[in-house]
Amino acid sequence: MINLTFYFMSATFLLSLTVISILVLLVLIIKLRMQAFIALLVVSMIVAVIGGIPIGDVIATIQEGMGGILGYIAIVIGIGTMIGEILRVSGGAKQIAGTLLKQFGEKKAPWALSLIGLIVAIPVFFEVALILFIPLVYDLTRRTGKSILYYGIPLVAGIAVAHAFIPPTPGPVAVAALIGADLGWVILFGLIAGVPSAIVGGIFFGRYIGNKIIIGVPEHMIPETDDIEDSLMKIPGFAISVSVIIVPLLLILMNTASGIFFPEGHPAAIWMSFIGHPFSALIIACLMAFHFLGTRLGFTREQVQQVATRSMQPVGMIILLTGAGGVFGRVLVTAGVGEVLIDVMASTALPVVLFAFIVATVIRVAQGSATVAMVTTAGLIAPIIEVAGYSPPLIGCVTIAIACGATVLSHVNDSGFWLVKEFFGMTEKQTLKSWTIMETIIGLTGVSIVLVISLFL
């Protein structure tokens, strides 16, 4: 009886500590404007001390949580960003866009724009992809006389799906690293959930809202361009531009498939585990990009090096933020929160996929940043994953569920909300009726799909 009472007291204490830690984290980020990386480290240290981790072990726990994550995501995100930047400055991204628009035709332009966003935003950041392709939306809007939302919503839907669902974009890579998900399963389920989400939220909803809110081109928002590709005589072909994106995804998927179709230790499985590892797959794609989209088009080696170096500038904080999320998760595991959270989830009868989605949604709505929501949620879910021992496919579903939760209900505390508002020339009310609803449709559609998938795993 005493042991049972002690267990419930301990469980209540750890659960209360977890909830309070999240509230403190939100206060630090939202109210006190503390940088999210520092806020996560501060909260992690406080939780470690209060949670009963010996003082002498707190720093070691933090180092373990940080080091175990950074060695993986720094390489994946870093190389992925290099590929995206060389694709942009070489004109490869615009080649993909131009070819798809030509093949689909003006009547099916929304489908082409959604596909453009979905493909190109896999290695390219959301903001960069939007700035890169918004001129296509402006041009179509002028020529057809339709609302900018008719073309713009499909584009940003494709970009948003790629940004949240499909590695090597930072969000899903960070979550996968934090909860130990196989990137092959994440890519597979990200595509299975992402494509229908982009169609429903981008094309179908875009058509509806484009007929409800009629907006022309905001002339003052036409972006200026000074890219290297303007000075080049050659532009890359469509096939090689797409290959740089598709090849690493296929290699990673083949690695995951080899683990299913070949027994452990089989030579084919061993070789695929090497070639199809995210490190190897992305390095192969990066070398392809440097050659076919760089030196072969007329770039000097110094220019290729400058592009690669410049691409790393915006990812440093994302990498550190993910590392801090790893620290938070490791502290919770060490403090014994994993077992408590499993009991809580079991008492609510919620599947882990839905539980992860709800947690990510709450954090997303509260503080705005999708990346912070994904990293924080992954840190909370990591103890459950570690203790419960879920299968790799199910963990892949959980990763996408977290991405879905971090996508829904984008509003005034999200930088993406204001970016879309300005480029589309909308009021806050119009942005809520279009962008916010689109993001919510994407998240709800995506989580519905992975929830159904998880029932069979």
C-alpha cells in the first residue's frame, strides 16, 4: 500500500513538473522574449534539479542529450541546405517550375504550382521557396484576372507540406532525430500524408477561397533578384535538377526497404545500409549538385564553395535548437517521466499518434513557431517512445503526426502568417480566412491519414 501510494505521489509530481516546465518554457519564449535555445536549456536544467537527478550528473545529462542529437542532424540539415542553395542559385529550381507549368498548362496551373512547392521546398527553406516562386503566382494572376489566392494557396500549400513533412527539411529531421525515427519511414509516410494534404488544402481549398476573396497582385511586393544564375549562359536541365532532390530520397527509402526484404547480415542489406544512410545519400546528392548544377554550368570552384558556405548561415540556430530539444528529452527520460506519460496516455485511451498531434498543436498555437513546437513536442514524446518500444513504422507515423500538429492554426504569432500576408497583399482577417484555414486543413488531413495507417502497424 505504501509503495502504491508512493508511486502515485511520484507520478503526480513528475507529471506536474512536466506541465509546469512547458508553461515556464512558453512564458520565457512568449512573454520574456528569451531565445528558444537558451529557454530550453534553462528549463532543462531546472527540471533536472527538481526532478531528482543528482547535481553531479546534471551537466553530463545535458551533454549526453545535446551530443547524441547534434552528430546526426548537423550533417543531415547541413548537407540538405547546401543542395537547396545550389539548386536555387543555379536556376535549377526555376527550371523545375517552368517545365511543370508548361506541361500542366494554364488551366491546371494550381496543380503545377502545388507540385512545384512540394518538390523544390524539400531542400529549400519555406521563406526562400516562397520568394523564389511568388513571381509565377503574380504572372498568372495578371494574365488570367483571377484572385491571387487561386494560384498562391496551392503554391504555399505545397511548400508548407514539404517544409513540415518531408526530410531533409529541418523540422522532420529534428523530430526524427529526437525520437529515433527511421528517415525512410518518415519520408514514406510524409509523402503518403503530404500529397493528399497539399491537394485538399492547396488545390481544392485554394479554388474555393480564390472565388471568395478576390485580390490582385500587390505591386509593391514584387521581389528583387540578384542571383548568380542571371549571369550564367547555361541553365540546368529539368531531369538533373529533379534528380538532385529525388536521388537521396530514393536511396534512403531503398535502405529502409532492404531491411524488410533482406535478412539481417545479407550483403545487399549491408551495402544499402551504407549507401542509403541519410549521410551517404545526401553526400551523393550534394556532389551531384556541385558538379551538374555548379562547375558544369560555368561556376568556378570558388563560387561553388561560396554558395555552400553561405547556405549554412541560417541553419546554425535550428541545429542548436534541436540539440536543446534533445537535452530536454534526455532530462525527462532520466527523471522517469517516460513511464508516467505512458500511463497518462493509456488512461486517456489516446493512440500515441493522436497524443503527439494534440501536444504539438497546443504548443504551436501557444507560441507560434512550428520548429519550436516540433522540437519541444519531440522532447516530450521521446520518453514515451524510448520506454514503450514502438515499431519503426509507428515511430515514423508519430513523427508526421507531430509535424501535422505543428502546422495547424498558424496565426498572428507565426512569422509565416505575416510573410504570406505581405506577399499576397491581404489584411489580417483575409489571412486568417485563407492561410490559417489552409494550414489547419493540411494538418488535419495529414494526421487523419497517419492515424489510419498506424491502426495497421
